[in-house]
Amino acid sequence: MIMIRTDANNQIAMGHLMRCMSIGLQLSALGEEVLFVLSEPDAVEQVKQKGFACVCLHNHYNEKEQETEALLHFVKEKQCELLFLDSYEVTLPYMKALKAQTRLAYLDDLNLFCYPADLIVNYTFGTTRELYAERGYEETQEFLLGSRYVPLRPEFAAGRIAIRPKVQDILVTTGGTDEQDILCGMAECLKKYPLVQKHLVAGRFYHKPEALKALEQEDVTVHVYHNVSDMAGLMRRCDLAVSAGGTTLAELAACGIPTVCFSVAENQVAGTQAYAAAGMLRYAGDVRNGRLQLLDRISSEVERLYGQPTQREQLGETAYSQVDGKGAERIARRLVTLQNGG
């Protein structure tokens, strides 16, 4: 059995869980038994709806060392041969205790310390082993690095869209929480395009659903989505996207959607800037530097791309060339061989 330890709630949103479920789906397709372990009950039913077994530790997500004994109990009881860990709240003692009992793989974004894991995965675009060179890793520790390993769901491996000469549909997605309410702000900014359909995706923990509903009722070109079951299908309908950083950018890249992006947290800055430097998207800045300023910059970038199909084509082609949608399968295959001692 392979155990996946991650979390989702209204503070950290759904990104960790979604990427882990993508890997879990590929593990299941390879015939592996998968068990998810979460701190809190917020997303347990969502995991079960995807067909996975799931248990809840009933502790706070950022108190990892306090859960060690309970987690190791499940490792022993379920005869777990490999634990795949995805959390920013890990500590060195916590990971050492896990590694002493089972093979350990870790999905990293932050390079906080020398992780005592058999395998470290970091799919941030442009990441190489040099990032970890000064941490003191042993030669036997393995890394899967770069955009070949972005863990997307299978539906994102179907190729890129054809770019239409005229923008007819724009997608806006701002992550699970959107504390600065960029979603409503962008709906206002996009009113200048009365013939364009605006598709607004609200995250699971979005805090102003009434405001979105009002926008939808007053403007027939505004369409609001919650709990989207076919995000790839929705993306492929659109000619242009506005998105927060994170895995959604890789999903858009795998579909070849020209995108204007922004960051909402420190761990997103390096990845979004690297995407922009490689010509994969346009980066409008960080919401923490000012909401209104960010909205102005996003609007300016959208306006530049709106009437430039050649530029949109170039962005979409470059993005797709770096993310092919098969990263979750690559990770899953390596986890299976690691589980078996290879």
C-alpha cells in the first residue's frame, strides 16, 4: 500500500490535495492500493468521492509533530510500504520519525531543509539539483525536478487548443480562498468587453458567493462556477485566462491557453516569474503589493493580448511545449518502483 499524507482546508485551500489526488489516480491505474490521510475532516468526502480510502487524524494541520504517533500507527496497521508526503508544515524530527518506519517521498516547493526522504519531487519550472546542492543531501537520495513532473489529472494530457483570431471567452480563476477578492474585481474590469463571455471559477473556500451571484444575475455574459468537475473542458472553451499561481498555471499550459497570472503567496513567486521569463505567460505581479494596482496591471495585460492573436498563439505554444500533462504518471511510476525497493 502507498499512503498519501496531505491536507486541505479554508486556510491552505485545495492545491496540495488536488495534486496528490492526480498522483493517486495514476497509482490506482497502475494497480496500487492508495490510502489518503488528512488532518481535518474538511475534504474527506471529496477524497472518497474520487474512489480513494481516506482517514482523518483529527488534529490541526500545522501541528505535524503532534500527529507522529497516530500516523505511524496507521503506517503499521495498513502495512504501508511507502508514504508520500505533501505539506509545508513538515519538520525535521517529524520526517525522520516517518523515514525510520517506511520509505518516504516528499513533494517540495520551498527547500526548507535537508529532507530525510528517499525521493524529493519539485515540479517548479526550471528547478535543478543545484537548488539543493548546499543542503547536504546524500548521493543515494533521488530527485524528480522540473515541469516534466507537474502532477496534472489525466484529462490535461489531451493536447493544446487552437487559438481563435478573436477572443470570445475569458476564464478567471483565483485559487481556493481569494482573500483579496480578485475574482469580483476582474469581473468589473472585464465589463469593457460586452461581447465576451466571462467564466469565473470560485474556489471551494471562496468567501463572497453572494457577490458573485449578483454579478451573474446582472450580466448575462458572466458565468460563475463552483466545484467544477471538468476543468480541462472549461479551460479548452476559453481563448484567454487570468489565474493565480499554482498548479492551475500548469493546467492552462497543458491546454495551451494564453494566460495572465499573478501570485498570492511567497511560494508562488519564483514559479510564476520563471514561467513569465520563459515566455509561457504574462506575469502581472503579487496581490500582496496592492489589490487595485494588481487589477490595473492584469487589465492592461489582458487588453494587450485581446487584439493580438499572434501573441496569444505564441504564449500558448510556448507554455504547452514545457508542460505536456503527463507528470502525475511519471511520478506514480517512480513511486511504484520505490515502493518495491527499486
